[in-house]
Amino acid sequence: MPDILQPQPYVSPWMKDEVADVVTLARTFFEREVTPHQERFAEQHQVDKETWLAAGAAGLLCISVPEEYGGGGGTFAHEAAVLWEQGKAGDDAFGYSVHSSIVAHYLLAYGTEEQKQKWLPRMASGELVGAVAMTEPGTGSDLQNIRTTARREGEHYVINGSKTFITNSSHAGLVVIVARTGGEGAQGISLIVAEVDELEGFERGRVLAKIGQHGQDTRELAFTDMRVPVANLLGDQEGQGFYQLMTQLPQERLAIAVGAVGSAELAYELALAYTKEREAFGRPIGAFQNTRFTLAEVGTDVLAARTFLDHCVQLHVDGALDAATASRAKYWTTDVQCDVIDRCLQLFGGYGYMLEYPIARLYAGARVQKIYGGTNEIMKELISRTL
Ligand SMILES: Cc1cc2nc3c(=O)[nH]c(=O)nc-3n(C[C@H](O)[C@H](O)[C@H](O)COP(=O)(O)OP(=O)(O)OC[C@H]3O[C@@H](n4cnc5c(N)ncnc54)[C@H](O)[C@@H]3O)c2cc1C
């Protein structure tokens, strides 16, 4: 019998058996390949190409893609184990989620056998990095309104347009482009995969200066009469892109939620440790009632977020995560993340505002979680439509 007078460590029910091994593997990967290089990644606005290869060699990329395509043969629980450890490592430079949880799954769900064989093994090894290009300078939330066109000319699509805020843009060799192959509205949208290295008409724009996530290569992309084989269309006919996006977005949103809770838990642990050491008025700041109450509150928030997250992860592993529940997970956990980190940062005083302290980087990095993957307002819009 557990001693109920003592706090019991919480273990997520899905983090068991070989998923627990993935947690350990991912922790080691972030400790060795990412955390020691965080400052350099931030300065160069990207991770190293070797970071991708090391993740591939460790078996972390495309971990929930079947082994026949070079993946790890796991479920979303395995994917979530990596995302969780990334959150707990305080890393926001490595674009794992876009590559592994999103792009690989577009290929897996809608690719032909030939497309899967061609791209997934190279994505699993880290040789080919994936990006997804939806957002344009003129439209983000209103995805049905995108202007990038893909005009059919013989056996090619001729693509024209520009995208912005695209994660993994410096390293990406494979870009899933949301383009208009038909008329206005959702029915005119298709997903086309481009192998962009040395592709004529493809241009990587400037690296965008962000308030946080400095190690992440977020850029604009431009397509000028860029020719892509018709065989690179995802799906058996044009016009399915919007439906394909809507079907895959719940996984993207849940992936964001996993990182959000991992990061919030890290902030709580950092604050707990700091307030035991830092002294004011002759005693540790952790001894003040305000500090103790703040820590009691944020620790409760993190636990509540984690148990809700676990519910959603299990639903997704069982194939039962609906779009509205994924939206609830995305908006609420990212709100909790920003709130928890803000309150923990306050306990660091001025040091909390200094970028050399992880809590400051967590604060700056967290803000965008409420914006990308569909803004939190759009999440509430989607939920409210189901009421
Ligand atoms: C760091 C970063 C990385 C990103 N990575 C990628 C990527 O890899 N690929 C990609 O395609 N995109 C990416 N994005 C883009 C991101 O998904 C969009 O920024 C987001 O969807 C919002 O679109 P927007 O910026 O055009 O804002 P807008 O759509 O212009 O929204 C502005 C404001 O209006 C609100 N709003 C809009 N419509 C409604 C409505 N119907 N009801 C209520 N409020 C509304 C929004 O919630 C928001 O508060 C990234 C963005 C950032 C900042």
C-alpha cells in the first residue's frame, strides 16, 4: 500500500513497457545532442544537419511509422514520448514534431506505395527533413483562402506563390505544399510534395527574427514557376487537400499539447529548485507563503494538464481522438503552459528575465504555442461548432 501521507510520483499510463524505453532513449538524445548546443543553435538559427542524422540513428525519427518504411513501427505513444522529453529538455529548436508527427503522417496516410517507399526511409534516417507549407503572408487561420497556385502542364504542376512562418525551412528537403489546383474555396485545394533541393523556382527567404524559439529555422518560402511532377500529388485526385489537412490536424494539435505540458512541468521543477536556494530577508524565498502557494497552484495545474493530456493521448492511440477534443487539448494546455511559466518566472525575480536562465527561454518560446497549429481562438471556434 502506498503511504497516502506522502506525495506519489505521477506516471502517465501510456508511458509503460517499450514506451518507457523510448522516454529514456529520447532523454539521452536531448541531453547529448541538443541541450549542450542550445546557445549555438540559437545563434545560428538552426540545429545542425548532424542533429537530424543523430536522431535518425537513434531511431527517434518517424518512430510511429511502420518498419517497412524505415520507421520505428510504434504508435502515437512512442511519438509522444519523444515530444514529452523535448518539452522536459526545454528545447524548441529541433523541428521534430513537424517532421515526424506531421509530414511523415501526411505521406503515410495519403501517399502511394511508391511515394512512401521513396520518401519515408530517408525521413526516418534524417537524410531528408520535412516541412509543411500552409500559411501565406495574406492568410493563416483562413486556410481556405490560400493563393499559391499549382497549374497542371503535361506531367508537371507549375507552382507559384509564397509561404511564410515555415518551420524547418533551412534544412527541409521535402516540403508538403498546400496549393490551389482548382477554383475558390476548400474544394480547390491540394497537397503537393516537392523535393526542393536545387529545384529551379524554389527560394528560401530570410530567416525570421522571432521573440523566442531562436534555434528554430523559421523562414519564408517562394515558388516561381516551380515544376513538380504530377506524381507528387498526395491522394488519388486533386481537391482533397483541405480534407486531408483537417483529418491530420488533430495529431498536430495533440503533439503541441504534449510539448506544452512537458515544458510547463519543467518550469515548475526549475522554480521548485531555485526557490530552495535563493535567499531574501535571511531565508529561502521558498519559505514565503506567496512562493509556497504559487508552487502549490502551478504544481496542481501541471498535474491536471498532464492527466487531461494522458486521456487525449490514450484516445489517439485507440484511434478515437475527435477534432474537438484535440482542439480542447491544444488550446487549454498551451494556455496552462504560458500561465505556469509566467508565474514560475516571477519567482526568479530579475534572473527570470535573463536569457541565460532556462526559465526565460521557456517564457519566450511558449508564447507561440497559442498561435501556431491553429490559434487558440480558432480552437474554440472548432469546439463551439460541435456544441
Ligand atoms: C514560429 C511559427 C512557426 C510556424 N510554423 C508553421 C509551419 O511550419 N507551417 C505553416 O504552414 N505555418 C506555420 N506557422 C503559421 C501559423 O500556423 C499561423 O501563424 C497561424 O495559423 C495564425 O495565422 P496568422 O498568423 O495568419 O494569423 P491570422 O489568421 O491573421 O489571425 C490573427 C488573429 O485573428 C484571430 N482570428 C482569425 N480568425 C478568427 C476567427 N474566425 N474567430 C476569432 N478569431 C480569429 C486569430 O486567432 C488571431 O488572434 C508558424 C507560425 C509561427 C509564428
